[in-house]
Amino acid sequence: MATDLPSTMTAMGYDNLGGPDVFRPEELAMPEPGEGQVLIEVSHAGVNRPDVIQRRGFYPPPPGASPIPGLEVSGKIVAIGQGVTPEMLNRRVCALVSGGGYAEYCLAHAAHCLSVPRHMDMASAAAIPETLFTVWHNVFERGWAREGETLLVHGGTSGIGTMAIQLAKAFDLKVVTTAGSDEKCNAARELGADLAINYKSEDFVEKVNAFTDNKGADVILDMVSGDYVQRNLDCLAVDGRHVTIAVLGGLKAEINMAKLMSKRQTLTGSTLRPRSDEFKALLADEIHTHAWPLFEDRTIAPIMDEIFPLAEVAAAHTRMESGDHIGKIVLEVRAKE
């Protein structure tokens, strides 16, 4: 542990579950990196839907994770644990973490870090890991998306949606997305979506089937669940893959199994946060090889919505819950470099 670091740090936590106003600053002991870990002096932290769900009490941190919210950070590595190469000290990185991002310092596994390209600002870097890891695993690993196929992604202007559109187009997929307003549909099209459907005024099942000449989408990335599942299956192709990553529309779904069997559809899903450190390290390695070069050469960049100071985390969560954002919401933990 570096000797020039303070013994305490400020983090944004809460005593009681509830709305955004439960957040308050607290002073915590400086975390010390264990084997394979690094300590990041946090520049920025991404705000994600799981943070909101945790604050409400429905997504507790996994065993051993920090109770402080925050699943992705950017910053400088200021201390390293055993087994970490000394060359990582002072490196600018962004990292996927299992918690603790809403703080001045945060622990991360060295193998879950990605070096930030020189051209990229740290706010943008903090907006990448959670969505990139999630989309890569669920669209390309679990969903087996391939060149020339059609991807349907719901919530096209969310952090996940904007990442999914860009990644899919970079790998030559056709992309159909849904959004809740004409403004958001326009934003999705500007990102590269081949078709953007206003789900409040149009039937996405009809639109997807018409767009694909009744073949259906090959892969569906679903964040809604509930009664969306059967509707998704109704516009999912033969041998199509339906991947659920959130249940914003309900925990349970009623589906027609005869239809699923006749079209040989695959229904799967995942959550990233409780997966093992080893799994995340393997995922980070694959991302570093196949996806990270797209950020390094500026083919892909995170879509930024709004940046809030750490002390205004309640306002950031309020914006997230309003559903008005397009792209990522980020917290600025310390002044810009």
C-alpha cells in the first residue's frame, strides 16, 4: 500500500433503502488491495440501472463486495496488491467492479481493467465497462450473434442500448431497436440502427416481422421480460436466441411452448455482477482482443448523457429513473485532469 495515500476517503452511501434522497456522504477507511487487486484513485464513476435497484433494496451486493454502489470506474492506479505487475502503477484505466464505485478510491481486480486510450477523456472511460462487458457477453457469447444477422435490442437509447447498437453495427449486424419517443428513435437511427420503433405508438412485433420479411430477428436482447417475452418470441426467427438481462417489466412470463419448440428458439439470460472473478477476467481478455480496438481507433465511443458531481448522486439517480436520458449518466468524483 502506498504510504502517501490518505487513511480515509469519502463515499456516497445510505443508511436506509428508498428514493434518491437516501444518499449521504460518509467517511470510510481507505481500502487496501489484496492479491491480484489494484486501488484506483477514482476520476469518474458510471451510473447504471442496477445501482438504482440496489438502492431500492432489490439487488444486494454479492458476498465480499462493497455495499457502496457503483459498478464501473475510471481513474489512476495508485496501489497494487501481490501478484500485480508493477507496470500497472499510475496507469489510466477503466474497470468493471462489483461495487464501491461511488467513492474517491475503489478496489478492482487487475484483470478486470482496461487501459484508457490517450485520446479518451476519463468521463467517457467510466461510461464503458458495465455496458461493454454486458453487451459483449450476452449478444456475442450467449446470443451467438453473427455477421449478417438481425439484432433486436429494446431500450435503444439506454446505456446498454447505445452500446449494443454500436457494437452490432461494427460487426456487420442489422439492428432493430425500440424506444419511447420519436426523439429517442431519431437518436437510435443516428447511432446506426437500421430501424427504430416507437413502442408507445407502434407494434414492435409487426414492425420487426415486416422489416425481416417475416423471418424475425435472429437475436433479441431483452431488458423488459414480463409480457414482452412472448411478444419477443413472436418476432424471433427460427433457431433464434432470446437473451434476458433485466426484468424491468416483471419477474414472470407466460409463453407458448409449442411455438417455441416449433421454431427451435433458445431462451436464456444472465446477470454479470455475481459471476466469478475468473469468469470476468476471461471476458475482459476477450473484450481486450476483439472489442477494445474499436474504442482505441474511435470506431465506437460511449454516448454521454449528463455528468453530475459525486455530491449530486441523488440528482443523477433521479435522472436515471425519469427515463429521459439518452446514453450514459456519469458521476465526476474529482476535477477533470
